[in-house]
Amino acid sequence: MHIVVDARESGTSTGRYVDKLIEHLHALQPEHNFSLLVRPHRQAYLQKIAPNFAVVPCNVKEFTFAEQGALKQQIEGLHPDLVHFPMVQQPVFYKGSVVTTMQDLTTVRFRNPAKNIVVFWLKQQVYKWLNKRVARKSAVLITPTEYVKQDVAAYCHVPLEKISVTLEAADVIPDAAEPTEGLAGKQFILYTGRPTPHKNLGRLIDAFVLLQKTHPNLYLVLVGKHDANYARHEAQVRYDGVRNVVFTGFVSDGQLRWLYENCASYVFPSLSEGFGLPGLEAMAHGAPVASSNATCLPEVNGDAAHYFDPLNTEDIAAKIADVLDDETLRSNLIKKGTERVKQFSWQRMAKQTLEVYERALEDQ
């Protein structure tokens, strides 16, 4: 059979799933023929990790009208027996057999204050319809956690039997650790990722202010590409006069490894996640994790995190302080985190995904 995988997200933070899926699918040496739709600048990378798969350049951007026209025509021209879209955005009127990965419903529920409020609201309404349409027309849905499976089934009104869970995984960064300027020798707590509202950075910063009363030399390090939402947080920090908050902007893999390995605690304050990969990544590098107890995070982190209520600033501060001050707790979290990471496997995820493909092909 001929299977097409939409790999346009390859190379982005959200495209980690796509890249790992393709790498480990290729390693399984499947009997099917695979074609990968990829942005031209990622062709060489995908040809390197999956030399036996056909790599097809595709310049169509996500969430555009071209996705509904040009992408649909390109896919139809490949004559696939099955298409896997690792994201909800796709040609909604494509009539062939489709498997869709639905990572979460966060965009359905949270707005982005950096965007025009009216335009974003209109796009959000379309996105809500798109989720329901895609969920119903896909032969099989994939979610990264049981939490998202239940959430998608309820929101999109599809049977649970239609949804397969394929847990993702975390890796140790292979690059050599590279110290981040100005942080060597300092005690700091760490957050990595986007600064959009569901990430809850406002409450994390407020909790950090409380922590400074008992930990005056502590630093809060926020890692992520500088954008309008990070600029809003930086402006608020300056306005409030909060000390010791470091906005790093983009960091290299080597710098990120050093930050994970040297932080006093990795803090995950999120209100909504589909999987929550950074928490597992931090564990893989020996960091003790203090985490929100929201959505899928307890499912993924198990007993290897110290949990707090993400809506309660005092509780966030108290639980981070526990990790900083209680050496027994800290040691246990590091040990449990190291074991927890071993329970997740990209290879198993790829094998389960291939089984989903087989199921979808059999149902044709």
C-alpha cells in the first residue's frame, strides 16, 4: 500500500513528533511504500533519517486556503491508499482514507492575546468546526494520552473505539552541555516553551515573587523564542520590579541541556497539555520536576513529579519550595524521574502507529 505522511511541521517544536515518527517508522522497515510531504528546507534531513521513503517537497503553509486547494490536489496526485495528518489542519474535503493525530484541544479553549481579538475569535470558530469535522471523517484518530482521547471523544462526539493512544517519549540531548551566560553558579528554577496563556507563566512569575521572600538569591529562567507574548511578560516584570527573572530567548540544544542539568527544579505550570514533553525531557537530564496537576500531566509524569494547583499561586510557590528545600523529596524525584522516562519509547510509538495504519487500511 502507498501511505502519505504530511511532514510539513518537521523541524518545528511541534514537529518533534513527526520527525521521531518518521525516523522510527523507517527503522521498522515496513512493507508499505511511504511518501513524505515536506517543506523544501527539510528535505535533506528527512532523506537522511528515512532514505527508503520518498520525500516530496510541499510549500503549502498550515492554516491557509492553499491547504484546502493546492495541498488537496498534490495529495490526490500521489494516489495514496492512506494519508496520515499528524495535525488537525488538513484539506477537509479530501475524500480518501485518513488517519489524524489530535495532540490536544488547547487552541479550542484558549485565545492568544498577541493576535487581533476579532480575527483570532473568527479563526477559533473555524478551528472548532475543523476539529469536529476531521474527527468524524478520519478512519482512525491518534492521541498522545488517554486524557486527550477522552477529551476528543466527548468534544467531537466520536466513539472511544475510534481513537488510539500512542504515547510519545523524551530523549537526552546529544549535544555537549554549554553553560548559559550569567547563570553558572546560581540557583535557578526553569521553564521552557511557549508563553501563551494556557502555559500560565503569569502565575509562575507571581509565585516566584512569593518564593523570593524565603529564597532571595533564587532566579527564574524562562526559555523560549522571543515573541509578542514573551514581550508582554517582560514588560510586566519590569513594571512590577521583579528581580532575577531571566528571559533567555532562543537557546541552542547544548545550552538547553546545561539548563536542564543545572536547574534546582524544572517547573511546569501549564493549565492545558496534550502530552507535556518538556517535563519528561527535564527528568531525562536529572532535574527534579514540580508540575501542575492539570489535564494529562499526572498521567504522563506519574509519581515522578511534585504536583501543585496551577490556579493557586501560593500552592505553586509552596510546592516549588518543597523541591528546593527538602533533600529527601528532591532525591526521590530525581530517581523516580530517571525511571519514569524509561517507560516511554519512540520506537513503541512508531510500532503502534503502524498498527493504526494497518487497521485503517483493513477497514477500507
